[in-house]
Amino acid sequence: MTRARRQGVPGAPMAREITVVPEMSGNWVPTWAAMPQAAEPENMPPSPFTRDDVVLADTTLRQTIRVSVGGERIRLRLSNAFGGAALPVTKVTVALPAGGRAGVSVIQPGTVRPVTFSGDAPVRIPAGAQAVSDPLDFEVAPLTDLTVTLYLADGQRSTSITSHPGSRTTSHLLAGDHVGAADLPGATPVDHWYVLGALEVWAGPPAAAVAVVGDSLSDGRGSTTNGNDRWPDRLADRLQSLRGTSDVAVINQAAGGNRVLDDGLGPNLLARLDRDVLAHSGVAWLVVFEGVNDIGTAEATEAAQKQVADDLIFAYDQIVTRAHARGIRVYGATLTPFGGNTPYDDARGHREAARQAVNQWIRTGGRFDAVIDFDRAARDPADPRRLLAAYDVGDHLHLSPAGYQALADAVPAGLFLREPLPPGFGFG
């Protein structure tokens, strides 16, 4: 083992000492992520944690996240992507939740570890930026939940903050500093994530991640709160169960209401692709399952729907080009039915025609490295414009946990075997 010290600038504080282990080959792989979004008024922390000019002042925020692949070392990414002011975080800890359960406020005694940033506990994240923690020796097993607890002494001096409203996981807010407390009695529960961007593990060279970009169908509307049964969760379960793909992480970079072409709930996919996919280390595959909101919010005329179908095809082509330039294989997922949904389904079928045109291009255009046929997996064979009743959560657009399981089962695990990129990959 060798020791190395970062070179400091004369007069600056002493740089922290780091340890370099020559045999420690590997790479940082994101094992969990959530697409950063601006918190809308209805998704802000409730009073008294949101006041006129400050949010989360003197507040402990405890959240649970589920890892896909495991590792012995982790590091955390905190996001201030949509903050209207700098985000001063006073303390951060990680721990294992009681019973290994998602959404609980209780942690296992003796598992609490402090998280530091450049050797310090406090970190100040400028508006629009993120902060990556120091590596931490903390073993997490695959498919387990991890508790992240933050304390903000001063809070964020803005009511524009970064969140992920569709967490499908319960977080807990309590006044005062309780980052090391075994429980948070009297805490306020909220089903949103705040500030968390990603968790990474140091993994061996074969390990890599698949990033999923999408809307509420991937974000998990209709899934079970604290149940971790969105389709990307179920895909992670499958990949972990197979020897050839047990080192493949799955990160869910979807958000309800998101669109490919225009901003909706969060920036459009073309605008956020760099931040949410290409900037993450260790991503080898990208699944694109998005476009229903673009079709459903465009005017229900033949001309408007032809235009949105053409624009989606252009956008998919752009996504492939940009991802290929980073050596990432891109898989296109066909759009699932929405027949009978109000307001997306229209009497004349113009939006259904656009969906069919887009799906035909995904299947036969030859631009994606592979096709995942979610339409075939979820539709009713007797009425292909509609979801199979057993998979319909009730609004004829979103899926039930059984439906999300069907989507996960439709993804060929062989797509995530590590193989050399073909000659000329990324040229066009």
C-alpha cells in the first residue's frame, strides 16, 4: 500500500491525505439515482419546514433509497440543480434502516457513519451545482435499502429547491439536529425525496449501469409506496438473480409528467440527457421509454399529431447519436397504450395513430441498438389500443405492480452482457 498527499497551494489549508491501493482496480458506478426536479408548491416540505424566505432551516431530513448493485465503498451525490440559492448542508450520515425496510424513520443502531466532502462535514453547494462526497468504507449489499440523513442548520434561503416528488418512498422531517438518532419520534412524513442526486459504489471493472429515461410509467405511478416495485426495480431484481448480469446497476432517471420535446414536469429529455445520463460514470446502456406525454399533450388533430410523431423520431435519433459518442448502447422501448384515458385518448384516434407511427419506427427504423417491446407486453390482445385489464391501474394509462412486473419481464437480460462495441460504433 502506498500513501499519497494532494499538493496544496501555498497558504491554503492542508489537503487531506488519501490512500492509493495499486491493486484496487475498478470504477465508480451509480447504483441509485433520481432525476432532479424543481419542487412545485404542492411538493414543498410542509410548514413549518417551508417559510417565506427559507426552507428546511434547523431541520433533519431522513430518506431511504434502494441500491441495485452492492459494494464495499460508496459515495453520495447531493444536488442543488434547481436551487434558487446556495445549499448549505451541515451534516450528512448514512446508515442501514431498521428491518432493511424502505420509508422508515428508524435505523439500525451502530450502523451510522458520517459523510464528508473534501474532508469536511459541512458542504455549501452553489445554485445549479452538485457535490460529490468523499469515498466512504460502507458495505451495501445488492437490492438493499440505505438511509441517508441530512441536517441543515441554516436551511436554504430560497423557496426554489431541488427534489424528486415521485419518490414512491416516505421521507421524514424533524426540527433540530438528529442525524445520529436511532429514531425520529414525532417526525413529519412526506412522500418525496429532496436534495439527493445519486449513490455510487466502487465496483470491479465488469460492473456498469443501465440508465432508464422516461416519464411516470418508469417513475412508478401506480406502484406501491415503499414497495420498490416500479419496472426498473423489478428489472434490477431480475438482473441480480442471473449470474451474467449480477454486476449491472439500474438507475431510474424518469419523472412523472416529463416529455421528450418540451419542458413539462422537469426539463425535456433532450435538455437533461447530459446531466441525467451522459455525465454519470459507468453507464453502458440507456433505455429510452418516453413520448406518451408529448403525444398526449399535443393537439388532437392529424397535422399536430403527425408533427409530434416526426419530432419524436428526430429526438430519438439525436439521443442515439449523443449516447453513442460516449460509447453507450441505446435501447428503444415502444410506447404503451392509452386507449380510454382521459384526456389523452381522442375520439378520432389521431393520438393513437401517432403512437403507432412512433412504435413502427422504433421497431423497424434500425436506429436503436435493440428494441424492447413494452407495447406488446402491456396491451390487451383483444383490443390493442388498450392496456390489458390486469395491468391497468384504473386510468387506462398507468400500470399496476403486476403491469410493471410484465414490463420488466419483457426486457431481455442478454442486452446487458458486456460485449465489445462493434467497429464504427458512434460514427453516425
